[in-house]
Amino acid sequence: MESLYHQTNKQIHEVQSLMGRLENTDRQSVHLLENDLQVRIDQIFSHLERLEILASKEPPNRRQNAKLRVDQLKYDVQHLQTALRNFQHRRYSRESQDREREELMSRTFTTNDADTSIPIDETLQLNSNLNNAHRGMDDLLGSGSSILTGLRDQRGTLKGTHKKMLDVANMLGLSNTVMRLIEKRATQDKFIMIGGMLLTCVVMFLVVKYLG
């Protein structure tokens, strides 16, 4: 298990390093880098499944610690996956904007007399404003969706980690007072997470209502 753990941890650090190169990669090569990162992330998830099986077979005195280490790796790679998806969403939005700009610049407008120039300019400005608002909404909704997905993933990870910490605490013979403090902190974290999700939903609703 130790060999696979260190190999997986090394792969996570390699992905983190490659993620830093995404913003500086040219348009022709960024697709290849994204595909390489996704392949590496998928391989890490496959290793984590194997590590979970191996951790469950560890001796009782080492099992909890092994599972906590695997959960930490899983938490790290989930963040990397979310970051990659966010970058891809931003890139798709930029490419869509560039295509629309090129189409607008290459479009030929003809007028029959001078009176038609003003309405055309106003129509173009209105269309541009509507497109900008539409893209802004897509970006906001995409970011909101990514945030909610990240929060759900973190909630699941924290919930599992909390349970295992309680198991470890029982094994170490911690007092009931300390156990209650841990449970109280977990409840507070849950309310903070729910409040953050509700606030995000309210902001998204207000933006859709007033900018839609």
C-alpha cells in the first residue's frame, strides 16, 4: 500500500504543476494539455479505489490512519478536477466570444441612404449588450454550478473524515467533553456550508431576475 500511496501522491503533485501551465499554453496546444491532465486525474481516481481496498485490509491499529490518508488524497484530486472543469468552462466562453466577434467584424453592412446608419448602429449596440449579458449569465451559472459541486464533494469528504476522526478518538480514549466539542464544530460547519449554498442560490436568482 505504501508504494501505491506515494506513487499516487506524486501524480497529484505532477498534476498540480501542470495545472499552473494551462493559462500560459497557446490555443493550439491547450487541448492536448487538458486531455493529458484528465487522463492523469482519471488514473489517480483508479489508484484511489485500489488504495481504499488496501486500507480496509490494514491491521486494526493502522486502518483508521490509512483511510484518513486516502481521504486526503481524494480531497486533493477532487479539487484538481473542479479546477480543470472551471478552466475549460472559461476557455469555451472565451472561444465563443472570439467567434462571435470575428463574425461581427466580417459581416458586411450596406445602407441605401444616410438615414439608415443610426438604426443599424443602435441595433448592433443592443445586440452586443445582449450577448455580453448572456455570456455573463452563462459564466455566473457555470461558476455557481461548480461551486455547488465543490461544496457537495467537500461535504461528503468532511462527513466521512469526521466519522473516522470520531472512531480514532474512541480508540484513543478521549473524554466525552472533547467528543461533544468535535460534534458541535461539525454541526457549525454544516450550517456554514448550507448558508453558503443558500447565499449562492439567492445571488444567482437575483442576477437571473435583473439581468435576464
